[in-house]
Amino acid sequence: MNIEIRKVQTRQELKAFIRYNYEFYKGSPYSVPDLYEDMLSTFSREKNPAFEFCEADYFLAYRDGRIVGRVAAIINRRANETWQKQAVRFGWIDFEDDPEISRALIETVKTWGRERGMTELEGPLGFTDMDAEGMLIEGFEELSTMATTYNYPYYPQHMERLGLQKACDWVERKIYIPEGVPEKHQRIARVVSEKYGLRVRKLRSRKDAYRDNTAHRIFRLVNEAYAPLFGYSRMTERQIDQYVKTYIPILDLRMVTLVEDAAGEIVAVGISMPSMSRALQRARGRLFPFGWWHLLKALKWKRDEMLDLLLIAVHPDYQSKGVNALIFADLIPIYKQLGFKYAESNPELEINENVQKQWQYFDAVQHKRRRCYRENI
């Protein structure tokens, strides 16, 4: 085999690891590049708080001195402890259509994991659930989103050829914004509000978002709501601090809806934002010198017809009780006012019935599917 695998050890090699994806998908109309600066922070042991409980190394595959693939090997010890397993994750995997390359990358992660006592391989996964998850297996001619990654159609064929099996699937939907709030949603929203003493709260300003630790309480709610989901590891307070600093300043607060109980506790949240996919493509993964302008324009002045549903979280005590109807009854008129026609659901576990049921009253099309693979090693 003439494939050489090298561990990333210098900042220059890390830059090459990140830039490889940009070059590899440069001609694809469906791939959406991550911001280079964000990726540097994600892979930095000093800047990414996930390294409090994660271990990772990054590898590049070379042939004749040329980069032909990449992969990250990750151990999330917090997730392993939660789910009682010893799993090594592979993430950020890219490779040319050559079985020697994909085999070399996967075998490298297996060996790395075994050396650290791991007995199971799974992926593609990131450090945590806030990173992109899953390999695209359906929807190769659909535009990716800011929260997901794109891959060529031959990727899953390589995984199956290597003997990896399905661990779980996520599905994604394109949801058409209705002209008005569906009557069913209006009725459920009224009943739920009266029965449980719930009310919708809107954030009036950034200052309001920080008051009484509101922004932090949102992410703590996400911890409670997502705890039962595949491979989830609870965010630490340092991670929550980072997400608050990253996302609150860029959100259009009109597109954030909180549901509170009579005591003022947040029991549900819906967060969405204009699609940044086309703007990120124009920025080509760079904030500077002009990438910031494309992003700012997409956020403020020239919005896409598409919006991204970044997250919907409902406290376990209120799941399956129709609380989502309160969120959408508030957001649908706002979406129409802002000129949106469609929404991207982003990945949702296919076995999460509570999430899947919420779309039954909408005109929606499942147009993408992603898979996490696994293998005993």
C-alpha cells in the first residue's frame, strides 16, 4: 500500500488538515465550508473546552507527497462514561475515491483507539453533539447547512465495504412555511398554555438575554432535553459560556422563542436563524478580508428564502404535551413577516418520535439522511 498516514503535529499541518476540505469540495454547489477561524478554535486544545474531557489526534493521508485524505480520532470520555462503553470516534473524515485511502484512515483510528483501551469504533462524530454528526447517505443534491457537513456519494459505500454497520440515522426535512398558524397548532397552544400555566417570552435585547442568566439557562435546558439522545454528553459550564459568547451576539432575537412556566423557569426553547449556506460559500470559509460582509448581509439585509431551525428543546417533564405548538404559534408569523418560505430542520434522530411528530401538521419533505457507523474493534 502506497498510502502514508502522518499525525498532525504542527500548526502548519493543522492548517493543511482544515484547508483540505475546502479544496476538496471547491467545485461542489452543495458543500458549505466551515469558517476557518472556527475550525482552528475547534481543534485547539487551548480554546475548545471539550478537551476537558476529550482526547484527540488528527491524521493526514499522503500519496506521492500529496494529501489525499484526513480524519480525526477522538475519545469523549464523558460520553463513554454516560453510555457505559469504550468508544473511539472518527470525525471530519474526507478521502478520495480509493479504498486504500479510506481503509488506511479508518485503520489508523482503530489502532489509535485500541492503544487507549477502546473496544468500539463509531462515527462520523465530533467532540460533542454541538459538532456536525453523521455521514450523508441520502440527499447528495441538496444544499448543506451551517450545522452539517457534506460528503460525496461514494463515502458510505466505502464504510460498508469496510464492514461498518449502522449505529443510528438522522433525517432532515425541508419544511414549507404556512401562510398562517395551522388551526391545530392554535388550539393545542391555547390548551397547553391554560392547562400548564405556560407563557411565551421574547427576548427584547442582548441585555435581556443575559439578565438572570437567561442565555445560560437555555443551554442548561438543552442538557436536560437532549440527555437521552444517542451519544449525548452534557455540556460543561465552560462549554455553555463559550456557546453563549458565540451565538447570542449573532442571533436575531425575533427568531428566538422561550416558553416559561408560572415560576419563570424555561421549559422549552426554539432558536432559528436565516440560512447562512450561500453566504458561507461566498466567503469560502474565511471571515477576512471580505467574508464577514457576506455573512453580515445574510443575517441583516439580504436574507435567503431558507431559514435554519438550529434547535428545539423541551424539558423532559413537558415532552409529548404539545408545548412545541406554543413555539411555532409564535414563530410562524415572524417567519412570514421576515419573508422566509422554507425551513431546514437540520439533523433529527429518526427514532426520536417526539421530534418527528411535530411536523405532521406541516407540508414537509424528508430530503436528507445521515448515518453514524459502528464496529467492534
